[in-house]
Amino acid sequence: MDALRKQASKLREQVAKQQQAVIKQFSGTGYESSDVMVIDEVEMQRHQQLEKLYRSTRAGKDFQKDIVRAGEAFTAIGYKQIETGMKLSEDCCRYGAENINENILARAASIYGDSVKHIAKEQEELNKLLSSQILDPLRAMVTGAPLEDARHLAQRYSRMRQEAETQATEVSRRQARVREAPTPENIARLHVAEAKMHELKANMAVLGKEASAALAAVEAQQQRLSFQRLVAMVEGERNYHQRIATILGEVEAEMVSEKQRKESAPPAIPSESHSEKMMYFLAEVWDPEKSDAIHAFSAGSEKELSLNVGDYVVVRKVSNTGWAEGECKGKAGWFPSGYVEKRQMLPTSNVASEVY
């Protein structure tokens, strides 16, 4: 019978050791998982709480690393965009400067080249925001002492718990020895094992509370900081894209306006040259019933002069581009020379008063 009891005791010890080996082999969090209730239900709840907090803070740390990696990639792409944009800006401005008097494209190139400089500046501001308000705070949190200290406390508690599990097995073994042979030596060894177990319980209670509080504080800080940085990233990108949209909208409007002005405006006021006729003469706007090609003219800009059929105009200059400059009813401006016909005789007094 004694031999069977000894064999059973050895088997229990072997099983306990195998359990510890399995726990160490399959525990992947750094905080050893175990469902063995080594003390009481309160200790088991503490252990489960620590295990949950340990995993949560690890996931929070990994997520913060993901944000940092993404922010670093965004920043690198941003600096590449700045470099490319500045090169394009130089090319556009150079083309515009070299061809400024030739076509509307040169003016559009200059307008766009200037806008790209402003866009590059906005991109640089976004990069600074990502670095100072997103990346730096998260890096500090990931590598900060509070997180590592809290996780070290949890790991210490885990090691102490493993020691307590081993000690609980030792107490059970000593109790079995006393039941088998209640000698003073066996009883003394049992008391030593129980005293050590009592000390471990007390230390575990203190360390468990400390580790739980530290990990809970870190978890709350991780959640708060990560959320704040995500909001800051969204706001920064939103403001950046809004400013870019404003810049591009203004550029488009300026390009379209410049095109319309070029197409509709009369020629620049010509200098005195052989291509112009400087003699003043009187002209009348033709009646469309007398000529299908002639009709009233509506001014398209402040430089132009509106004409109605039957108006008399004092023509002062005629350009070889097909435009003439003159005065009618107290207003002066440019109009197509084909809209009027020269008159040799002065109009009646009433009409003459309208001319001047």
C-alpha cells in the first residue's frame, strides 16, 4: 500500500511539472496563461483581469505602431510630392516667362506654376503637423516607461503565480507525506512549505493590485491618446485638402477668366505707327436693313464702346487689326471698324449734339 501511495505521489509531481511545461510552451503573450486556481477565486479573477489588460495594452501598442508607420509613409510621400511639385513649378514658370507675349498657354502655365508653390507649402505644413502632433506623441507612448513598467509588473506577478502553483503542489505533496508518515520531520517540512505559500499569497495580493492598477492606467492612456491623434490626423488632412481645393479653384477661375479676356478683349491700345490712321472722321453705325453684315455692337469690357444702329461716332484711330477707337454720346472706347461707315457730311444739329 505504501508503495502505491509513493507511486501516486510521484505521478502527481510529474503531472504538475508537465502542466508547467505546457503553460510555458503555449503562452505567447509574455504573461503566462493558466486556469489553475492556486489560491482562491479572487486570485483567479485577478489573474484573468491581468491577462486581459496585458493583451489589451499589447494590442494598443501594436495599433499605435501601425499609425506611426502609416504617418511616416504619408510624410515620405509628401516630401516626394513637394520635390516633384517644385520641379513642375519651375518648368511652368520658365515656359510662361519665355513665351509670355505669344499665347494664352504661357499665361496659364505661369498661373499654375505659382499655385504649385502654394500647394507645396501646404504639403510641407501637413508633414510638420503629422510629425509634431501625430508621430512624436505616439512614438513616446510606444517606447515610454509607464507601459514597460506596467507590463514588467504583470510579468513579475505571472512569475510569482507560477511559483505559487509550484509551491501549492509542494504543499500537497508534504501533506500526503504527513498522512503517510506523520513524523516530526515531515510535519516540520509541511509547516515550512505552508509558511512559504502564505508569504507568496500575501505578495501576490499586493503585486496583483499594483500591476492591475498600472496596466489599467496605461490602457486608458493608450485609448485616449490614440483617439486624440486619429482625430488630429483627420482634421489635419481635411484642412489640407480644403486649402488645396481653394487654391486650385482660384487657379481654374483665373485661367478661365484670362482666356475669356484674351478672346473677347480688343487689341491693346496701339502706339502711333504707319499701321494706323490718325485722321479724325465721322462715321455712322449702319442700318441692318441696308446691310446684312452690319448690326449693333455690345461692349464686352470697359475698353469697348457699345453702338446702336444710327449712332454717329467720331473715329479717332483705326487699327489694322480690324478695331477702331472713337467717341459716341460722351463715351469713348474700341469697337470693330466694320460696324461703322464713314460719312462725308455732318449730321443735323440734334444728331451732332448726341455725338458729343
